[in-house]
Amino acid sequence: MAFDALPPLVRRVILLVWATAFVALLFFIGPGAMRDLNQDWGWPRWQTSAGRAVGVVLILGGVTTALYCSRLFTRVGKGTPIPADPPKHLVISGLYRYSRNPIYVADVAILLGIFLYFGELALLLYAGIGALILQAVIVWWEEPVLKKRFGDAYIRYVGTVPRWLVMR
């Protein structure tokens, strides 16, 4: 049975469970495990008040950005950022004018914020690995899917908006 064929309440529950599991794994379970590894490996910790402050700003900015972009997916794209319920329309407004992947930029910002907040080297490694995995997912899976789904409109979009950030 296709996801779209499920009753709306069932779809919402599935999406909520999926999103909760993703957030818990990426931003809580993964970093918690890396903090334990940092201690087990005897790696350094550089926790400073300035680092904590910048970390909080990155985390809050990342969360705000992800929520804003998720709302654009719902309002403009008529879908969600979750692969089971992707947007039906190409979203190129809002922050998508400056980055083709502002939610991924937000995810990396949150991970870097977690590193700065706790100051543990293993968390920086985790953020770097996370960014590399996102890059691989974008290039090898997401971009081909979007090209197939949205055709020439997506190809034009790729030609004008960078994958990560506009640096003007």
C-alpha cells in the first residue's frame, strides 16, 4: 500500500514517529554515544563559556531554520522533508533561494553547536562524519530523485542555487 493511500491520521502518526526517531538518533543518541567515546578514548575537552554561547546560537538557529524549512515543504511543496511524504512541488522560495539544502545546513549547524557546547573532540568528528554522509546522500540519492521528479525546473534550480550555501 502506498503511503499516500493510508488514512491521514495514520500518515501523521507514521511521520511523527519517523521524525522523532530521526531527531533522537541524530541529535541525542549519536552525540551521547560520542561523548562516551570521547571519555573512553581520553580525547580532550575544550569547554569554554564562549564556545557554549556560540553553540547555543548554532543549535537554536539550526532548529529554527529546520522548522521554518519544514513548514515551507508543507505549505509550498505540499509534502514534508521526510522521504515517505516528499513535496509534490519544487520548493525554491524562502531559504531555498540561497541553498538547495538549508535543512541539511541546519543539521550540520546543530551538530557543530553541540560540539561547541560540550567541547568534546569526538563531537566534532561526529559533525564531520554527519556532513560527509549528508553530502553523499544528496549527491547519490536525493539529487537524482529530484531531477527525475521535477525535471527541467530542478535542473534550472541546480544551475542557480548552490548545494550548501551562497557565499556572496
